[in-house]
Amino acid sequence: MIINRLRPVGLCAGLTVPALLLRFTGTDPGAPAGLLLFGLAVVAASFLLAWAAEAAQVDISGGLAIAVLAVIAVLPEYAVDLYFAYTAGSNPEYVAYAAANMTGSNRLLLGLGWSAVVLVALAVAKKRGGITVRELVLDAPYRIELGFLAIASIVAFVIPGTGQISLVLGFALLGFFVFYLWKVSRAEPGEPELVGPAAALGALPRRSRRTLVATLFVFAAVVILASAEPFAHNLIAVGTELGADRFLLVQWLAPLASEAPEFIVAILFALRGKGDAAIGTLLSSKVNQWTLLVGSLPIAYVLGGGGAALRLDGRQIEEFLLTATQTLLGVAALLALRFPRWAAWTLLGLFAVQFALPGQTARYVLCGVYALIAFAALIRNRHHLLPTLTAPFHRTPGRKNEVRPSAVRR
């Protein structure tokens, strides 16, 4: 039974073999084939990381473990983006790609990930209870992550305001991330909820489980580090060959590939009635993006030969402003730890609109719409603003992985 449930692990491992052979033999299959094979390897390795990270919670206790495992789960995205930032140190053209990958993955996580999880969770609650559930309720301890994200989202406006990501800001964000790790390490999580291959891994005898999980971590990390550069290079090359907008390919295709496993895991939680745990996972990833990822970009840029600040052009500034205002709306809507249906549809709708209305004017209009709705949500939830901003600095309570039905109306 367990062997059958572990078959997806073997399948994903097998899908990485062609990319590894190409990488270590130095063979160039051409841009289209290279994009397909290395992209497939990144996606497969991402699933292996996600399953191993979940299963590791059986042996690693404490909130710190959960935060570290959340970082591991988004390693593919970081590997690709940091490669772009590092290369930008010697090739300024790659600055745009670093900004594109970061803003795309960030908006994808909130606009599509958060919305889909909430809508699925509410649909499941309606099916089980026979009544319409209008909002998803999160447990009180999630206010800590929301507080970190709220502070990070405010600081994020420094980037479009100054037109750069400086080393000083980078180290400040990394320091804030370290504080976040320390803070969540003091929480007492509930029992891990494992599904699919992760559950099969967690059910193995302790020695076998630890050996296999450690092997999967190392193997997946090697695959990702070996595939990140050729995947990014071939992505740009394919865009050039097809005459497509390379910025958009980097902004959406790469993050969609690297974040697919995380989305699937979150959706599975929602389908099992664990909507708050699903949102909590994505919320932690959002904190990681605005602190660890953004903070690492100028450091990678300097290591690649760049200056003391990663400077952005007009297009990149617009993208960061749009991403920051979207995050602000997400935080404002969630201040009461209640994710209403209207907020999910609004975030999803505005995320879709950006593809139908490209261009500078449209991006600034969207920024204004995000900001206007966020301001209205802030006024409505104003009593929760100060408790949220101060939550990271208060004593950390325990956490329960459960979904409680909110106020419901037929």
C-alpha cells in the first residue's frame, strides 16, 4: 500500500534524469527542448521538495521547523531569481528579469493562490454543511505572520519610491526574516496534516523515513541548482526565437512552474477542510518572498559584480508598485483574520485583468484600484490594524490546524 503511494516520488525522480544528463555531459539540446527538459526537472524537483518538507514535520518539531520547511519549498523560485540577480551584476539586461520573476511569483501567490484556496475551502464547507459560508476564519496565531507581512508590505513601497533595492534595505529585510524565524520558533504547532506521497513518507519506519527524506532533500536541491541556470537561459532564448515578450515569459512561466507544487499542496489542504492551514502556508511563503527573497537580490547582484544597489527602470518600478499595492490589499482584507468571499473574487479578478489590459497606464490604474479597495478595507478593519502590526513583538501563542466555520448566511 505504502509502495503504491510512493510511486509519484519515483516518477518525479525519473523525470529529472534527462536534465541531469544534459547538464553534467554539457549537451545542448537547443532552446525549446532545453526549456522543456530543465523546466520539467524544476517542477519535478519542486514536488519532491514539497513532499519531503511535509514528511519532515513528523521528526522535526517547533514553529521554526515549519518556517524553514516553507523556505525549502520555495527554493526553486529563489534559485531562478537569484541566478537572474547574480547575472545582472555583469549583464544589466538581467536586472529586468530578476524584477520580473520576483513580482510575477509574488502576485501569482496572492492573486491566484490565496483566492483559489479560499474559494475551494468555502465550496467544501458549503458541500459539507449545506449552507453558504461567506468567509474563511483563521486562528488567532496567524496574526503573527500577518503582522510580519503587513510590516514588510509597508517597507516594500520603499523600492518603487527610490527606484532601487539597496544593500542596506537588503540586509534590513534579511534581518527581519531572521527575527521572523526566531519568533515562529517559539510557537507550538499542532500535529502535521500529511496527504498523498507525503503521508506515505511519514508512515515509513523512523530510520527509513529519515533516510529517504534526507535523500530527497539533497537530490532535489542538486536538481534545482543544476537546472536553474539552463532553465532561465533557455526561457530567455525561446522568447527571443519566438519574438515573444521575454519579460512576461520570465514573469509568469518560471514562477508558475516553480510554485505549482506549493499551490497543489495548499489546494489539497482546502479540499480536506483545512482552509486556514492552507492559507497559513501561503501566508508564510508571502513573508518569505518580501523578506528573504527581496533582501537576497541586491546581495546576489553585488556578488555578480554589480554596485551597491540594484537599480530599476520605469517598467520594473511599475511592477514593484503594482505588487506592493496588491499585497497591501491582501493584508487589509485579512486584518480581522476573516477572508471573505468578496476579497477572494476581487483579488482573482484584478489578477486576471492585468493580462487583458497591459501597458503602463493600465498598471498605474490597477495600482490605484488596489490602493482604493485596500484603503476601504483598512477603514473597515481599522480596529485590527494596531494589534496586527504589534503581533510580531508579542508573546507567541500556540497554533491549531483547523478550520472553523465563520458567520454563515443562507
